[in-house]
Amino acid sequence: PSSQSAFTPLSSFLFFHRTTFPTAKYLNTQIASMVQYELEGNTFIISNKVYPYANLAQWGSDNGRDMGTIDGQSTYDQLWILREDLKIKGFYTINNFTYVGSRVAKWGAGDRDTGNFEGIHLNDQLWKFEPHGSEENHYTITNYTYPKARMAKWGA
């Protein structure tokens, strides 16, 4: 994976869908409603609206830029578990299924200041999922610490 496929906080929109991996025993398959999925504790594949086959993935455990998108067969490193913050309701950490303890973080205001982080929980690791338009399960993903920063894909 190259940095051309990294997710950054631009103004594009993402959508995500529930996973259907039958062998992942931790996947919760209950749907909260017919239109919106329950976010807390469920596991998702996060994709870009414009590039629907480009799934957010993590390929290493070093803090930093060991994440981006991968186009192709879905694998476990493309699974993300959402956990609602205990104090700031409506905001979630985006936790990788394969690299347990690793979360998506936004450590600065710059476009490239987004990546994976394992360690202390900080507010820059919190993301809000706001329904986008009338399309089912399309969301704008916005950072708590940098509210003008939306998760997006750049590069083809």
C-alpha cells in the first residue's frame, strides 16, 4: 500500500456497510433498524463513496501511517469495530479488528495528520458518524478534536 491510498481529513464522504464474514465469531449481526445500523460494538468495512471497492485497512502496528485503502478481496485487517466513548456520547473510536488496540487518530490539523495509533486514549481518536443524504448507511465521518476534518480518501 502506498501513501496515495491513505485516508485523510478532506471533504469527501464515506459510507460503510456491515460485514458478512461468517467465520468471524465476534461480528454482531443484529440490525438496529431497517435504515441505520447500530454503531456501538459492531464491526464494519469502511469504504469510500466514490471508490466503493477501496476498503479502509491497516497493514502494520507501528503508530503512524500503517493504514490506508486496499481495493480487492476483503480481509480481516479491513474490519473496524466502533466503540462509543464513555464520556463524549455520539463519538466513537474506530478500532482495527486484526491489530487489537489500534485506533484511527487525527493528531494534527494537516491533511496527512491521520493514521493508526495504539496507546493512551485521546479525544483526537474520536469520530462522529452522521448520516449523509438519503442513501442507506452513508455517513460523513468527522473528527472530534478537529471538527472541520472529515475522513476521506485521496489518490486513486
